[in-house]
Amino acid sequence: MTELVVLIALVFGVIGFIRFDHHSGKVMVVAAMCLGSLGGLEVSIREHFAGFRSHTTLLAASCAVGSMILISVIAGKAGVGILALVVGIGVLVFVLAFYALRQAFVRRSGGLGFR
């Protein structure tokens, strides 16, 4: 499945760059970047929880960015004061996710902190 997502991302990216002067081309480039990122994220999740390679920082950062985007969308245009809240929650989510993901990798890898 990951290979198909990456293939679709490549096709969208090429077509998007060819038609970059149109709005649909720009949308296709953004879609290609999102799909490519999701394909890579899926592989890193699979490797991490299989105990093959530690992707703790990448996965914790993904959780933090996802929470920051969610809070920003919910809050809307609340002003500059919301920026400190969004960043603070992002840092908190990163630290908590990093700890939990590190512990999960240690359990799955047989006691190794990184590999």
C-alpha cells in the first residue's frame, strides 16, 4: 500500500509541476507532498513498532505537528496570544510522545534504546 501511495505522489508531483501555473497544479504539488510524507510516515511507524529501527524523534514530531495543526484549526483566527499556547502544547505533546515511543521501542527491540 505504501508503494502505491508513493507512486501516486510521484505522478501528482510531476503533473503538478507541469501545470504549476494553474491552481490545480499547485494543489496537485501540495497533495503530492502530503501523500509522500504519509507514505514515509507509515514505513517509519511500521519499522519503529517492529523493533527494527528507532524513529522516535520523527514520530514524536509528527504527533506534535498534528496537535498544533488541530489546535490552530479549532482556534481559527484568535490572534497572536494563541501562538504561545499552540507552541506550548506542541512541545508538551512532543515530550510525552517521545517518552512513550522510546519505551515502546525498547520493549519491542528487546531492551535496546536505539538501533
